[in-house]
Amino acid sequence: MPLPKAELHLHVEGTLEPELAFALAARNGVELPYADTEELRKAYAFDDLQSFLNLYYELMAVLRTEQDFEDLADAYLERAAAQGVRHAEIFFDPQAHLARGVAMGTVVEGLWRALGRSEEKHGVSTRLIMCFLRDESADSALETLEAAKPYLDRIVGVGLDSAEVGHPPAEFRAVYEAAAALGLRRVAHAGEEGPPEYITEALDVLGVERVDHGLRCMEDPALVERLVRERVPLTLCPLSNVRLRAVDTLADHPLAAMLDAGLLCTVNSDDPAYFGGYAGDNFHAVRDALGLSEEHMRRLARNSFAASFLEDDEERRAR
Ligand code: ADE
Ligand code: ZN
């Protein structure tokens, strides 16, 4: 019986397994530049975040209809449930779809067809978080928020993702202010490849409640102290960090040191189809590589619910 847990850092487009990518390509008449799933898997050798993002955006070409987004999310929820995930807060990247002529409604309604019956079908409650691409302009982010207005009953919050270095959080102040005024929760990727200052900016300028990754906070002891004091949750993604070379090996991952420092760490899968594992796989991998105790594992699971956007009564039911 896997440990019940919440997944708080998961890009739904990053759950596109090679088999589903080829099935959707065939259904939609999209030609992929790979002969088969085996050849595609061989392309999953990344040097850094950008080399992954190139493939991640390329494969999205197969996602065209509501049915595609439903099938994608449903396949993820089934796998997540099998690994003990009871609650999932799921990112999506609307700009990557709008740029290909796929409407916001197609994406949100398609995802919702899976999310709306996930509790009943998979025993997994869900929330949807819309991310802005930080390597697109601040105006584009504002336009994206505008396009999402008819669907805000389906969306709990906003996030910030894609290529980090050279795209500091402060550029997105206006769209985060607008999102807050609409009652949306706020998170942002910071300190994955970018410097600790980006984490501080995400907190001070964007008003985020949770930091996605936050790995590089460990370079700044004053920032660590602040994150501990303010109980800011960090959504760490250990297998992702190895595959994108943020750390050399899992044994070098600072998770154990971060827990010892008192940080509110959670363990998540990021883009599991690309990085070799879903939430439970990440839990097992860090336990084995870092020698974490059962008490550490229970703390990580508790943290995942505490850091979620579930209400207290929902949280108790999900645990
Ligand atoms: N988009 C999908 N996965 C991402 C990651 N790990 N960092 C930034 N943007 C992403
Ligand atoms: Zn991410």
C-alpha cells in the first residue's frame, strides 16, 4: 500500500508518454520526427532545462482536441493513483497551445473532462494551475490571463515556468497582481537553474505562497532562514533535477540537508514521462539514494498535504 501523498508540481504536458504521443499523432494525422517510441525515448538525454523544453514543446504538436487533453490527464491520474497520490495540483501551459491554434477552451474543458470525474474514478482530488511562460513577454501573460477569464471556475491559481535564467520573476509583477485581484492563488518556479535572488523576487514581487523547485535557496543561508521562518513550501522534483543536471546524482541531492534545515519540502515528479518516474518513484528514489528514514517519508507526505491548496476538511479526507 503506497504512502498517501499529494502531488504539487506536475506539468500535465510532461506526462505525455511516448506510446500516447504516437497514438495521438496517428489519431490527428501529425507526423513526428521519430520512427517509433524507442527512437523517441533515445532523445530523452538532456543537458539542461532548455534541451528538455525543446522536446517538451515539440511533442505537444500531437495535442489538438478536447479528447486528447482528456486522455492525457486521465492517463496521468490513473498512474498517479497507483502510486498513492490522493490529490494532484496540475500545471498546464496554455500559451504553448494557443500559439499552435488550440483554443483555451479546448485545453481547459478537455482537462476538466478527466479532472471533473477523477475523485470518483481514481480517488484523486485535483486542482488546476495555469502557468505563464517566462520566456514569452509580460504582455502575452496578461493576454493569457484575459483568455482564461471564462474558465476561472476551473482554475485555482497561476504559476510561472519555462526557461528560467534571464527571465526574472519581477517581469511578471503586473499579471500576478491581476491574478491576485481575481482571487487566484500564486506559485512560481524559482531557483531551479536560476539564482537564489529569483526566489526572493518571487516571494516579494509576485507574492507567491509556494516556490516550485527552490533548490538553489541552499546557496543563501539568510534565504533558507526566511523560508523556514515563513514556512514557505518548496515543491522539489529530485528525478527531474538529476535528468536536467541541476545535481550530478541523486546521492548529491540536497533534500536531506533541506529537511534537516527545517524547510517545508515536498517531493514531486515535474514531467514524469520524461524524467523516469511518477510521484511514488520519486519518493522511493530519494529514500534509497539519501537513506531517508520512514519518519522522513511520513514527514514528506504530511508536508505535501499541508502545502496543498486543499481546505482543512478536504485535506483530512485526502490523507
Ligand atoms: N516546464 C515543464 N517542466 C519545467 C521545469 N522543470 N522547469 C521549468 N519549466 C518547465
Ligand atoms: Zn516544473
